[in-house]
Amino acid sequence: MCAPERLRDRIIDAAPENLDELRRAVGPIRERRSGAARLAYAELSTLHVVDTAGVVRVDDADPRLAALAAASDTAEWTEASADEAAPFRYGYAEGDELLSVASLHVWDDTIGQLGVFTRAEARGRGLARAAASAAIMIACDASLVPQWRSRVGNEASARVADRLGFVAIGRQLFVRLSG
């Protein structure tokens, strides 16, 4: 479980089994997004990273990132955690335009949580796998366990994870809080 310290005991004591129970345990705090997610993990022996030609490092302040966000579905952008600052972010670029981004967030110095987004009209070209491959290699180099979390029902994201060699091993209830 990953939760702010101020909420951790409340959630552990409640042991929620569904989203409504989790919301009740969190209490009257504004949520930004919630749902159920498929969790998949990888290690070097299972990975099938792809060529990262065309992939560049992307800073949180990169104007190409802001342009991609502005041209994207807000719910999909948020689902991919692309709206959050990331210590490591890579994107597939054509010219001056980002078409796909992969963010790597480090959880408890153990998990390399990936968030991947591809512009709707650029999907199906393998760009998510290329951007994700760069982030996955950074996670592995840092001895982190790569984690791919996709909303239950987002089969496209699950397929990308599967093609990269991630193995689904569980589900997670999540509530992203504001502030």
C-alpha cells in the first residue's frame, strides 16, 4: 500500500475490499481520480524492450509536453500520470512534436512505476513501447522493479505491457487525492 502517512493507519485498519470502502476509509478528502487497476511487473528475464531511436529525455517544463497535454483527453492523460512531475520522463518525438511519453516514478526506493501515454492519432505504431523501453531501462539500471499499472478495462495499455514482457499479478484499488 502506498498512502500518505496521515492516512495510512486509517486505510490499514479499514482493510477496504472495494472502491466505496476505500473512499470511506480515506474520509472527506477531495479525490482527483479513483478506480481499479491491473498491476503487472517485470524483471530483466521477462522484458522485451524495443529500439529507442527517436526517444528523447523530456523535462517537466518542456513546452512539447505542455502541447501534448493540451491536445490530449484529460482523463487519459491523468490516468497515465502524465500530469504529475516525474524524475524521469522520455518521449517519442517527430520533429518538434511529442507523440508519446513514458514517466517513471520511484516508489519507496523499490518500485519503478511507469505511466505511458500516446497521442490518439499516433497509436498502433509502437511508440508507447519505445518510450516505455527507455524508462524501463532506467528503472532496471537503478535496481527498481518495473511496475505497469493500467486501469481495469484499458486493454490497449495492458497489451503494451504484455508485449514488453510485464506479467500481471494482481489488482489495486486507488484514489488519487488533490493537493
